[in-house]
Amino acid sequence: MLITTCCRCSHLQQFIRRIKYQTRHLTTTTQVCNMNIFDQQTKIHQKNMAAQLPDHQVYDYLRDEVAERVADRLADITRFFPKALDIGAGKGYLAKQVHKDEVGHLYLLENSEKMLEHCTDVEVETTKIISNEEAILPFENDYFDLAVSSLSMHWINDLPGILSEVTRCLKDDGVFIGAIFGTDTLYELRCSLQLAELEREGGFGPHISPFTEMRDIGTLLQRAGMNLTTIDFDEITIDYPSIFELMEDLKGMGENNATWQRKSILHRDTLFAASAIYQAMYGNEDGSIPATYQILYMIGWKPSETQSKPLERGSATMNFKDLTNVVELEKNDK
């Protein structure tokens, strides 16, 4: 019997929160400790298969949207970057958003050859490089003025290592701008699958990859040698007809699960149970289901003598108590 609205009972809601907490705890531990979580060869195969779909462009909506938001953050920096690096360029989602007055030459680094073949109609001059994103970056020290990455670093095992490589390749006062999936991404799908497997199979396995906690991003950037860091996030909610269309779109994006410990089989009755749970717990009034994508944005600068320095401690010339008087004076002047 499928689980329906009875899933809303209090003890089950407490269990869901416990699952979510355990997943977050596991995410933080694995990312920081540089464990070997992801099968890179499987991920490359998944991306190549997604790129060869006849309607591959239909599944680009999320990456295009996030790339546009990363490009907006780049546009806020009033500087021209002669040489820039795009890590995990994919089909050139971010490259299509960059203009000639912002970047002179853009190097596209991608481990999926089929994905990179779709990078066309780009305004700036580009160089395509097929390389493992987890390996040492094939560039000299102090080579780039800018490095960017949009929704690719969540598949990297050694995230501190790649960020250190980015710092090495950047010139002094160079900037890194990145976007990565956060912990709350697809929490509805994760909880629904876990509850369905517990009900049907007596246990559950990982179907969704672990993601990075927002509080860890600043630490990772600082460990990599960057300063003047800025971190913020968006939550993008997209409605799907059912869990089946959601999972089909994830496959079309090349976002299938690629962890070493992933389950190779998702039983049909478990999937139907997960669909019923998803609809009962999170479904919209019109019958569709929402899927949440949490996007973490990070900006870090390579240290330079020309950068602004914070004033020495105790050098302030105004007391916080005087702020009230300043506001009163401004009101009187008006």
C-alpha cells in the first residue's frame, strides 16, 4: 500500500528532520576531509550521454539561469580581465554571458568532450581544453586575471585542492567567482526517496550526491589563500508535473548520481511510493511538485599589496554612541 497523506504525522516529520540533519552532517565532513566520494569516470560518461541527447538544449534552463546570475556578479566588477578561466565550462553556459568589454580571452576547461562541442555563439575569444577538473590545472603560476565556475565544483572530490590551484593560477589581485549547489538542493526528492525505501525495502541508500554547507565556503576560500571573500545564496524553486519528469530532467542535465556508494537499482514500486510521498508532503494545489535548488555564490580575491587594507584596531575616530546624534543632525538639516 502506498504511503499517502499519513506521512504528515508528527513522528514521521521528526524522523524526516533527523534524516536531513544526518545528511547535512555527512556533507560537511566529507567535503572538508577530501574523501573520494565521486566516480569521475562515471560522471564524464553521464555528461557525454546527456550532451548527445537529440533535445539536449531543453535541459539547460537551470544552468543558463545560474550562469546569468554569475555573469551579473562579474558585471559588478568594473575591470577588464585580459585572460580568464572557466572551470567546468560545460556547453559554455557562462561563456555565452560574457562580453568583450569584460574579458579578452576565455579558457574553457571541461572534462566532457561532448559537452564542450556544444559551446558555440560565444562573443569573446575562447580556447577549449579537455582536462580532468580534479587534476593540477595545466597553467603557469600567476597566469589568469579571473577564474569562474558555474555549477560544476559539486562533483569535485578535492574541493580545497582545486581552490588552491585556482589561487596559484591567478595573478595578484585576481578574482575568483563561483556558483555551487548548496545542502538544501533537492531536499524534497531526497526525503521522499529515503522514506519510500524505508517503507518498501527496510533501509535506504544514497540517491542524491552530498553538497557543500554554506558555512564551509568561507573557510575553504581562506584555506586556499583568498581574502576579501563574499558569500551569498539563492533558492530557485521549479515546478514539475511529477517526480518522473524531475528525474528525467536531472538525467538530461548530466546530474545523475555519481557517488561510489550509489545504488545501482531503484525498484519500480519504491519509485511509485516516492512519487506518492513527494506529492503528499510537498505537492502544489495544481498537482505539480516543487523542486528546490539552493545555489551558493562565492567571490574571493588573491592577496595583493594594492588591495585595500582594514584600519588598525582602535583607530576609529567616532563612537557608536554618537550615531544617534548624527541621525538627529541630518534630520534637522533637512
